[in-house]
Amino acid sequence: MPDPNVPVTMNGVQVQPGRTTRLEIPFSQLSLGTQFSIPVTVVNGRYAGPRLVLSAAIHGDELNGIEIVRRVLADVDARSLRGTIVAVPVVNVFGYLMQSRYLPDRRDLNRSFPGSKSGSLASQLAHLFLTKIMAQADFGIDLHTGSGGRTNIAQVRGNLKEPATRAAAIVFGAPVAVQARERANSLRAVAASRGLPMLVFEGGEALRFDRETIAMGADGIARVMAHLGMRNGIPAPPKRKTFVAGSSTWLRTGRGGVFHAATFPGDRVKKGEILGVTMDIYGRARSKNIAPFDGMVIGMVCNPLVSRGDAVLHVAQAEY
């Protein structure tokens, strides 16, 4: 018989073992004085185990993660769970309400960690999220989509050189796992500096639900939970083996015009292959994008009308 769990306290609210509690953490106010709060669900398992934090909508217009969190919670029973899930389906409540990536001051929350009590709105929100929610985590999964008019194939990103992160990334079973550099002041970078393993899962595009990506995300989290010893039973394995990438790069168009893709997310490509062509309004080819290495297309621009220097295709190189 597993060891019994202990109560979990979140923002002054105590959650007993075997119980699920929904709460709100007050954060700020609108100009009218209306209180803003961050919604949190705590599933405190009956039995002892790790604490997993699931976060979504750090960028307020990236919606797939919200539905992924809902599906994960719908499939969890606190009476049989080992450990604790702390789920935050919408971190950037301001951006969510405005259907925007950013906060009202145009700051990017995922470039504002670790934040501070007395800084900008973004800095204060980052500080609250770290101190109130992430401080006691044993593992984190942060959910995103493509941004800036781009779409991504479902993928996990993280420091695959770190053993615990790599093992979880492979178990997740996404089509692609990418060794990704840590962006300064991102949640993942700060988590790494504190020794907390974290995966970023992303797929689809902003302001859209993508059924396939959502299903992959929910199934992947279930696999990671089983890997961490939090639940019995493992969902069916993914239909294809994960493509493990050691790096990735965005290809940019050399001329403005209309971009015509010859490859799409999920396609394997060979070095030297033409992946897309930018044409002028008369249909004359003006710029070609050539694969710089063997790999896979993992993202692309959604709007074919491009300017010189626009990123059009994201290509990942296989790990060697």
C-alpha cells in the first residue's frame, strides 16, 4: 500500500488528501476596481507522490493548453492519485480576456520571470506565480501554441541534456522533441536555474483549438504522470516514434511577396531541398528557401503575404 499523502496549502486554503479544490489567487485590479484573480485547481492525491504543476495561457491568446488542462483534470481521481496536481489553465488572465499574447502594458509575461513584488504588472504576476504556485513543484509542464501568425506541429521542448527532462520528453510521445535553448527570463529558464525539471509543450496556433494537438497534449501528460509514478495505467503509445531534434532554426524569406510552401509541418526534408518559394504578384519566383540540413519542418507562417526577412518555415535538425 502506498504511503498516505499530507494536506496541501495553497494561498491559505488547505486541501486534504483525496480531495480536489478550486480556488482563486487574487492578483490585481482593473481601473474600475474590479478584482482580478488567477484560477487554480488543486488535486491532492490520497497517496504520497510528486507535485506536478500544469500551466497554460502564459500568453493569453494561446488556447490549446486551456482545453488540455481541462481534459487532464477530467481524467484524474484524487482518491487514486499519487502526489498532487496544481493546474493553472489561465496564468495571463489579462491577455486571455483581451485575446492577446501580452499584458495591458504590452509586456510578455514569459520574458518577465522571476519578477518582483514591486515591479511592472508583468513582473508582479511572474513573482506571484513563482512564489505561490511553482515554489513547491517537483516537475512542471507549460503549455503553448505557435504565435505571431505561425502554426507548429505538436512538440515538446526542453533541456534534453538533463536526464529527468529528457526521460519525460521521450515518454510524452509528441511527434517532435527539441533540445531548446533557454530564453532569458522565461519560466523554463528560471525553473532550470532552480533545479526544477520542466517541459514546454506547444502545437497549433493562437486563438484556435486544434483537436489533434489537444489530444496529443492530454495523452502526453497522462504518460508523464504514469512515468512519475502518479497514476496506474499508461495511455496507448503514440502512433509514431518521436523525432528528437538537437536544434532548430527559422528560415526567412529574402524578398517580399507571396510565400508558397512546398513542405508543411511534419514533413521530413533533405539538405538542399527547396522547401518554399516567395513569388512576386505576377507569379515570378523571387526567393527560395533551401533546407540547410536533413531534418523535419516543425512550424510555418500562416499568412502567405510576407515581407523581406519574415520567418516562414521552422526546421529541426535530427540529434546525432
